[in-house]
Amino acid sequence: MKTPALPEIGRIVEVVRGRDRGLYAVVVGHEPARFVQIADGDKRKVDCPKKKNVLHIRPMPMVADEVAQIVAGGGRVTNANLRYAVRRFLAEHPQRMEAQEEEGVERGEG
């Protein structure tokens, strides 16, 4: 089975496997082979990003340019940058926000 390409840093992704299923986050780093580091600035902080297999995430059609530029310039991404990027994506795609809210209720978080 061929492993999909790693999404670029700054790409918004949806977690499709694991306990964070339904979470939208931003790719903040790459690991060897087929892993990426993701964080959303809320549940998953930038100081402790989640290592995810690329087979367990779904890339979304949006890149958080401000996050990509900060990382490319060697700067430090803040949790506020990540929260802003995820909220902006969800505001532009309201059907995904509704699905995320329903997912939280199903897991007893809402």
C-alpha cells in the first residue's frame, strides 16, 4: 500500500482515526517516514503537538499561510495563531463546524 504524501506545514487537517477523531488542526511539523505533528492551539497545544500517521488524517483544502510563513522564517507559532487558523477555516466551511460540534456531543464533551 502506498503512503500518501505528507501535507505541507500550515495545512488544515481533520483527524479521522483515534480519540481525537473529528478534530480540526494545523500541521506544525514533519517526522520521519509517514508522520506529522498537529496542534489546534486549544486541546492540542503547540508545545506538545500530536504525532499522527498521515493515513489517519484528511487534508483540507486550506493552508494557514501565516503559520507556514512563521515556521519557514524560523519563528515560533503561538496557540493563538493556530486557534485563529482553525476558526477561520470553520467559519468559511460552516457544514464542517456543525459536524465537529455534533462529534463533541457524541463523545460527551458538549
